[in-house]
Amino acid sequence: MREDNPLLGDREIPDFDAISPEHVLPAVRSVIAETRAWVQARVARGAPYTWADTVAPLEALDDRLARIWGPVGHLHGVLDSAALREAYNATLPELTDLHTELGQDRDLYQAYRSVLEADDGADPAARALLTQAVRDFELSGVALGGEARERYREIARELAALGARFEENLLDSQQAWQLQCSDRDRLRGVPGQALSRAAAEARSRGLSGWVFTLDHPAFDAIISHCPDRELRRAMYEAWVTRASDQGPVAGLHDNTGVIARILALRHEEAALLGFGDYAALSLVPKMASDADAVERFLIDLASKARPYAQQELTAVRQHARAAGCTDELEAWDLGYWSERLRETSTGISEGALRPYFPLDAVLDGLFAVTTSLYGVRVQAAAPPARPWHPSVRYHQLVDTDGAVIGGFYLDPYTRPGKRGGAWMDDCLTRHRSGAGLRVPIAHLVCNFTPPADGAASLLSHDEVLTLFHEFGHGLHHMLTEVDLPGVGGINGVAWDVVELPSQFMENFAWTREGLDRVSRHVSSGEPLPSAMHADLLRTRHFQSGLAMLRQVEFALLDLRLHRDYDPGQGARLAGTLAEVRQLTGLLQRPPFERFAHAFSHIFGGGYAAGYYSYKWAEVLSSDVFGAFEEAGVLDAETGRRFRETVLAVGGTVPPADMFRAFRGRDPQPDALLRHSGLLGEPQAAAP
Ligand code: ZN
């Protein structure tokens, strides 16, 4: 069995195309059993405990489990199938049980505490790891006894299953609907790349005309570009009712009950651990002090953004009217007319920009920026393990001294069975042991439109930003100099700081210096002309008030759903959203909209009572970029300092100290407001 199971092989990373669903459960079970046996034996020997005889071997077992479960979770995200999903779901409870069991093991807890007490502080990484481990024992209910202990375990198990269920419903509901149209005239204005893909979708389904699926590129093509109001409404309704009790596939993959249960269980879990609400529990390991501080932060941003947003909405309405639209603007019209206004007022259209951003050129430019900032070169290389799909690429990072210090898989294109959105995940975390140095490897996953018939894949500027964003996470993971996986890269980094390196990188895709490297016209090879760059810069502030309000809306909804949960009243999704929208909503939303049902970040991912992290970290990332603006955008010395003080340190330095080490002072929100165009008096939009 063992020889046949690639997950149990000797290699650090198994060949992804060799992993089958039937490998999953036996491999995970085998390492779970090994871990349990080791812990039992170690605890039976009793104190004294040391780093070398307790912490190091347990961390190694944890790492081994991560190297088995990591590829499984990754494939579940990028190449899902019924059989893999079944194997994943069958394994998840056993893994959750192990984590709960270890987290509640009082002997282990005492062992870590005694090692921490004896620690002399000589190795800051070890100290950070021990400190965080002790805290995590406490947040896992190590102090609970009897029934409460058992209850905690049940909750953890059910929550893990519910998170997976939430994502399944979302994926299934997306795949249960399509928009078919045979009338070319109704699709005029839809970008060519989206049309070719829709035609290919139709052919592959044996249908005539064009088929738009419910993924983000297709959604955006219709919502922003299709002049036909009925098609836009159909697409909008399907999108905002995904996995809910409303819309074209109402009730088929409904997350209503899943959400209600998740919120109830999280509240109960927090109460068991002695917290008043789940938000209080969620904030313990974060940089923000408490939920009220987060709420004040968000409301302050909303109040700054609101007057701008009001102006922006008026401008869209006026523009639509001037263009002959006699209808009152509905939610499914806003994207379309905003895009028309954006083209008019900024002089630029997404269609005109895409040819300047072929994926390969953008990657070359991104790598050139990386070299300028940090000295490292990025080059194509043979992957350490065979990938899961032919479109996946592999690159490695080479430091100034010629040493390979990291690598990444890039999975760029959208396809059936692949989760939407974009993300970075660790494939292998840096580790130094007696056997030498193991370099970190990242997964970068995007959902760009695949190239049609040998043509290049052309990115929108938004997608260029996405690539820079995920690569920023990737650099955080790959440029770490911490040798312990538990606190290396993004591990152990406060959740509301994790988005600092990613959002920081986005800034370069706005600058002349960055765009000179990133843009290369697909036919002429020319970089983006200066006039178009000036137009593009105007788009940066275009509707930034509305965008800020939208992000604050998501964050406040998340925070209040968790902070204000009352078991007597249940989930209160609609009520809470209505209250939040008194602060953030300017446009009436249709009654069928079910936004929370697709809010993966907080119900399927790790952002519960933490969605505010994006804005929190953006204050930090904008302020960091301010230092580059002061020194010269690609200033190598500032880049070196950023690499050393932020990217290299992983979770070993408290976030406030880390920020001060780079910036020489505490963070200030001015740079974010300036970059967003939200300083000074709001101006009426250009005609
Ligand atoms: Zn991110």
C-alpha cells in the first residue's frame, strides 16, 4: 500500500497527477496514527521536556501531515471531482479530531509551557513559535473539562464539515446555471476574448450561439459590457443569489441553513472558551485590539468615503440619462453604466487596455520589478513534482548569490471544477534541519480567461493587479528567512497583517516604472503609451468612494454577524445587513439579493470576524509604499529594507514592531486615503 501511495512517498512533494482519491484517507490515517502514538509515548515518559525531545519532533510530524493534506486540499480547490470531494470530506473529521485532541492535551500544553519558561530567548523564532503554541492551546480549550471538552470537540468537527459544505454549495450552484444567447446583436460591446470563450462553451455543450457560465470573468463581461438589460438582469440575479433560496436555481444548493449553523456554533465555541462573542475570540491573535476598535476604524473609513460615493453615483445617473437611458438605475445597471462613464471620463476602456497585458509579458514585468526591488531573479524551471494540469507553470527564485531560495507553481486559468477567485497557498514551507535547507514553494492560483485557439491570454488591468497581489503573498512565503515552518512565511503572521505584502505589490502595477516593465502590446510589442497611462491613473480613483463603502459593508457585516450574535434570535442576516447598509448603502438593492450566501471568506475560509483585515492591512501597505514614493519607486535600498524587516521575518516579530522597524514610526491612514483619492473635497466627476 505504502509504496503505491504517492502521498506517503519519500519526496517532499508528490507528483500531483499521481494522486488519486483512494490515496487520501489511508495516507492521512497513517500519519495521524503515527502522531498519536508518538505523543502517547512521549507523554508517558513525562517531564522534563525539551525543545529537542518534544517540540522539534512534534513540529516535524505536523509538517509531515501538512505535506500530505496540503496537496489534497490544493487539488480539492483546483481540480475538484465527486470522488476527490468524497475522500476529502471523509478525511476532514479525522484530521479535525486530531487537531482538537492535540490542542486539548494538557500534558503537551504543560510541556510547551515548560519549554517556553526555560527558553533563554536566544532564538527569536523558537520563542515566537512557543508563545503562539501556548496561546493556541488556550484557544483550543485546553482548560475545559468534562462535557465542555467533549462539546468543544463536536463543535470543531461540525464547523470544519460546514465550511467544506458551504464551498461545495457555492461551486455546485455556480455550475448549475448558464446564460445562453443566440442573438449576436444582444451581445455587442462584450469583449472579443469573452465572446470567443462563450462560443467555445456553447460548442462544448452542443448549444448554439454563446454560453456564459457563472464564473467571474463571464459575469464581468456581461455586467460591465452587455448593453442588453434583460441579459444583465439575468446574470446579476444568478450571481447574487448563488447558493441561496432565491434566483434561478433557488433552494438547490442553499447555504441558508449552513450559515445559521456556523454562526450558532462559533458563538457557542466562543462562550465555552469564556468570550462574550466570536469576534472577541477571533481578534485575540490579531493586531487590532478589539471589535469596537475595528468598528470605529471601519465607520471612520465609511464616513470619509460616503460624500465621494454620493458624487460618484450622481455622476453615473447623469451619464446614463445623457446617453438616453430612461430607466431608473437598478443594481444590474450600475456596472454597465459605470463602465461607460469610466470610458468617457477617463478616456480608456478595458478593451483598449487588454492588448497591452498578455499574460507572459505581465509575468516578465512582474519578475523584473521583483529583481529591481529585492535582487532576486525569477526563472522558469522544471517543477519538483509533476503538476495537475498542462496549463500549470513552474518558476524558481534565485538570490543575488546564485542560490535557489524558493519556487512556485502558477495555475493561471479558469476551468470547470476549479474554485473561483485567486489565492496563494503554501506548497512547502522553508525548513532548516540536520538534512540541510528545504526552500519554500508556493501555489499561485488565478482564474484568468484561458487563451483561445493559440492566441495569448490578455489580462484586464484588474487581473494584473490580482497577479501582483497573489505574487506579493508568494514573496512573503518565499523570501522568508525563518527556518521553523510554524512561524515562517505567512505562518504565525497576525491575520490582519497578512495582506500587507500582497496589497503593497499592487501599487507597482499603477506606476510608470512598473507599467514600463509589465505592459507589452500583443501585436506591436510597445509598452503602454504615456497618454494611456495618464488615463489609467484616472481610473484608479474612479468610483473609489463606492468601492471603499462596499468593502466596509462586507467588513462590518462580518464583524457584526459575529459580535452581535444572539442565540435567541439566530443568524439575523437580513436585519444585520439592513443596519450596515444604513452606513454604507447608497443604492437600493433588490430584495432577492443574498450576498452572505457566497461570502466564502468568512464562511468557507479563515476570515471570520476578520474581513476588515483587508482595509486594516491596506493602511499598512499604503504607508509602506509611501516610503518607496519618497525614495524612488524601485529604490533597491528601500526594497532591501522591506525584504529584511517585513518579508523575511514571518511570524517572529509582533506586527507593530515590524512596522516600526521598516517605517520608523506607527502607521498612519493618510497614504491610503491619498492613494484612494479620498483626501480633500470630493469633486464632481469629469463630464
Ligand atoms: Zn490576499
